[in-house]
Amino acid sequence: LGPMLHSAGDAARVAADQVALEREADFALDRIAARIRSTAVGPALLDKPSSEWLKPAAYSIADGVLTEQQGKDSYVLAESVNSFSLTAASTEAGQPLLTVRLDLARGSASTSAAASVRMGSDL
């Protein structure tokens, strides 16, 4: 009975970590997607390198923590981050499509999330 309870406890911890990681990934993707959608697209923006399209917001990972930097303010979007990418996929009708990918892992739990978002689609 003891080993079975131990196994069940381990499985519950992994499941809880999995749910927490998925929530963190969803939060981070929703926040970044909102920034992408609210960014006005114009010729001046499209003339810049895609790495500058979302400024003044900038995203970076340090010690597994994904942060959003806006001027002097810094916001933690997710922890336990293994990888993060933000790429421009295509442009249609003057609105770039950006793809955000995020991989998180904690203990035996891991999750991957991705979203494709059209810039300026909130306007």
C-alpha cells in the first residue's frame, strides 16, 4: 500500500506542475498576443527590422524567467521557461503575422504552446 500511495502522490505532483505550467504559458501567450494585436502597423513600422516592431516592449529570458520590459517597468510572464521565440511569418494586407512559441518545464512536467497573431488586428 505504501508504494502505491507514494506513486499516486508523485503523479498528483506532476499533474499539478503540468496544470501550473499550462496556465503560465497561456498567460504569457495571451499577454504577448494582446501586445501584437494592439500594435499599429504602418509603413514606418514595416521599414524597421521585425525585432523592433513591438517596442517599447521587449521580451527576454534570464535564468528560465520570461520577462516583458516596458521602459523602466519589468513584468514576469512565465517561469521555468526553456525556450521562447517570436518570429514574423508573413504579411497580408499590410499586417504581419507573428508566431510566438514557448516551452516550459518543471520537474517531470513540461508543456509547449504556440500562437499566430496578426499585428494591428485589434485596431
